[in-house]
Amino acid sequence: MKKIVRNLKKFASLVGIFAFEACGPSVIAASAPCPASTDIGGLPGMKFEDGSVGVVGPLAVNPDGTKASYTVGDHGYTYISNGMDQWNPKVSCLSENSNCGEKFREAEKGAFGPGTPEFCVYAIEVEPFSPNAKLVACGKGKNVIGNGKGRPRVGKELLDTVGGGTTNYYVSMTHLNQLVDGATQYIDSAAVPSIVVPTVKSELLGQVVYATYRGKSTFAIVADTGPSFGEGSIALHQYLHYGELRAAPKIGPIGLKDRCGPDESGLEVPFNSAPDMHGDLCSEKGKRKGAADIRAYTGIRGGVTMIVLGKAKLPMKGIVAQVPVTVEALEKAASKAGYTEASLQSMASCLARR
């Protein structure tokens, strides 16, 4: 499990594919010469004359922003430890000696009250432990939970599980927000195609992205920041694999008696079965030994082209897009900026020949 957790942030998924035809003037001529190849955020890429930045490489799954990302009991699309690190003492949840999952369950069992383990949280909303208490910061945009210093905010709805029950979820955040019916919301990984860019490139938040993989293409948005390029939303992965958005599965756990049934055997990438016991897979002979969860960890090993368009951006106020983020809105922004199918394919072809 530690190996899975260590690799999680390397394979976040992308969302949304949309066939695009622009009617505005082309920003980049389809015959423009290709720029020199260079390293961009750890991946081979190019910087184009219009300010666009393109990279080619793997695409991990980033479920942040969707309700099922982190759940009570740690049965969400991603492990709870991928949204935090241990605090006091400081231990990275991605390190070899990390036991973040066990420590978090201990804190959760103790309602994050005094004496429970502390965590520095960066991907989940944190609320004060008591009405009159203040949040304890542990970095920019990060706050402490546990030991009476704070607790993860629980969502207002219940999520259906594959076993027929319901469970609570912790509110998952994205760096970019959107304005929907006058209210500020995060970007839903299961509904909106989006990518992650390096933290040092946070000014790219809200920029429109053109993504292609094995003949399929889509528009996406820069919605989050992280260590490097190479992560995309659940929706982006689905568009790049299937050319359409598909319904996400219910969350686990899948109990022992229900193992290897349609809820598990019918999973489509980027979703996968994650048994509690190592090697307890349906593909292996013999009886199952334990339960399993449904995670969103099946990324793309390589060959994904992602071009952050230099002239196309949604209307922004700070880190809040002033219109709901939809594929239609992204198409409109790209068209208004003058990008055509020919100019987009021209940049993608340059990256393919890098």
C-alpha cells in the first residue's frame, strides 16, 4: 500500500474530450515553424510564439475536487494520506516510514480531539475544532487537524456505497475555484477536464488547455498546482480514453462476500480495485481473503500531449473563474482567442516530433 501511496501523485487523471472547431482568426498559423524542444516542469516540451506551453508525458489521476475523493473511513477514490502530511513530528506521508493512514484513523476515531495525531492538510477543507477556536496554519493554504487544533470539514451530503449503504466525505479542494449561481465552488474532478501545473506556474490557473492522446482530443483547464506537470482529472482521463464523460462508480468498500462481482470486475480506467490485502486480486486464482476499495489510480504511462494555450483564459477574479467551468466555456474561450483546429493540431504535431 505504501508503494501505491508513494506513486499516487505521479499518475493523476485528466478529464473531458471535446471536438473543437473555431471560427475566429488563427492566433498561430498552421504552418508556423516548430520551436526548439526544452525541459518544462520536468517533462519534454516547447514554448510557442503566442505564449503557449506544451509538454508530452505521463498523466496521473488527480481526483481532488470531487466529493468521493476523500471519505470518512478512507474509502474514497484516493487515499486520505495523499491530502496531508504528519505534523509534530513532521513526516511526509509519501516517505517510506510513513504510517499516515493508521495515524489518521487514530485521529478520526478520537474525533481529532486533544491527544490525537496531528496532520498538516493541503487538499481538504479544515474547520476549527470548536466554535471559538482559530485555525492553526502550517504553510501557505495549509492548516493543522488533530490534537484539538482543527478537523477536516465533512460534506453536507451522503455518498452511496457499493454495499448499499451511505457514508460521509471530507470536502476536497482545488486551487482554482469557479462561480456557479453566485456561489464559489471547487472544480469537480469527475465532471471537468483539468490538469495540474507546477506550483511555480500558479499564474496559469484558469488557462485553457488542449490535450490529446492516441487520436482523441479535448479542452481542459488548469485547475490545480503541484510538484510538476503530469496529473489530470478523472474526467480528462475519460475523455482521452473514451472520447466522452462516463459515470463514476460508487465508492467502496467492497465487502468480502461481494468481491469480484460486477462492481469490481466492471471497473473502467482510471478506476481500479485496491484490495486491503496485497495480491488479493480477482485475476489471481483462489478465494478472496479480504475487502477491497475502488480507487482512481490507473493513469496513462506516457504519450499525453498537454498544451496550455497562451491567449485563452476564462474570465478570472483572483483564483475564481467568473463563469462555470464547462467544456463549452473552454471552447468559447479558445475560439475567442483565435485558436483553430488547424493551429492546435500544428502545435501538437510539433510536440510529437520533438
